[in-house]
Amino acid sequence: MPFYKHSVFTKSDSAAFDQTYPPGARTPYSGIYRCEVCGFEVVSTEGHPLPPEHSCVQHSAQWQCRHGIVRWRLVTAPVHVNNN
């Protein structure tokens, strides 16, 4: 889970948070994605590929995980505001 100091988060019921994505898939929304297997989190930008690791043991040598097939889920996303 991301750390924060001053809470500015807003709860969302968007279906964007319900989908999971395979390694290397194009990122549908900029934000923080969490591995459904081990909880490892990454930042990915819309249109760029999600990390290509196919097993969570490859995420980080220091990360303790349950080992399995990686599926990424969006956990936080920025809200873009037009200030015109």
C-alpha cells in the first residue's frame, strides 16, 4: 500500500480498479499497480508496458512473496484537473 502524509485520496467505484493485467500489457491508466500474488507495487504510466516479470520471485531479491503468476491491479490513480 502506498504511504502518504496528508490524506488527499478519494474513494472510487470505477471498474478500472477491478481489472487485472498480465506482465508486459500496456498500462491502461497511469498509477500504482500491485502484484496480486505478492503485493509488490510499481508505478506505471498510461500507454507504457507494465513490468515484464512473469513470476513474482523476479520482482526483487529483497521482496518476500508467495511465488506465482503475476497479475497487476491498479490500486491508486491520479486525478487530472484542467486548470483553464
